[in-house]
Amino acid sequence: MHPDSNSHPQADPRDERFVVDTHLIPCDQLEGLVEEYCTRYHGLNDVEAPLSERDRVMAAVTRGDLVVWFDPVDNSVGLGSAG
């Protein structure tokens, strides 16, 4: 019996989320992701004007502190930490 026969099969890499280069995303779509991030995360923190954070969030995307993730299983995209 092969020693690896009891191991679990490896996950399909096509099912794992990955970072999308922001240069490949049209500006209006990237701005939409930033606004969605602001309303979702800052809005949940009872910020009176969550979109006031838009420039700060876009700067974080530009610096690479926030990245665009694509999840092929859910067919969804969103901003998240680079780590």
C-alpha cells in the first residue's frame, strides 16, 4: 500500500479565491467595489457618512493594503486585506 493512499485529495486550485490585478478592472467597477466596501464595513460601524471613507479606501487599494479578491466558487468579487 502506498503511504499517501490514506491522504485526502488536494483541493482544486480552480476553486480557490485569488487576487485580481486592479489594472485589469475598469475604473467605474473599482470605484463600485470601494463604495460597496465603505457601505458594508464602515456602515456597520455606525459611521454617519460611510462614503466619506471612499478616498481613504481607494488609497489603500492603490498602496496594495486592500486587494480585489475573486472567489470562483461563489462567483463573487470584493475588497479584502492582502494577507
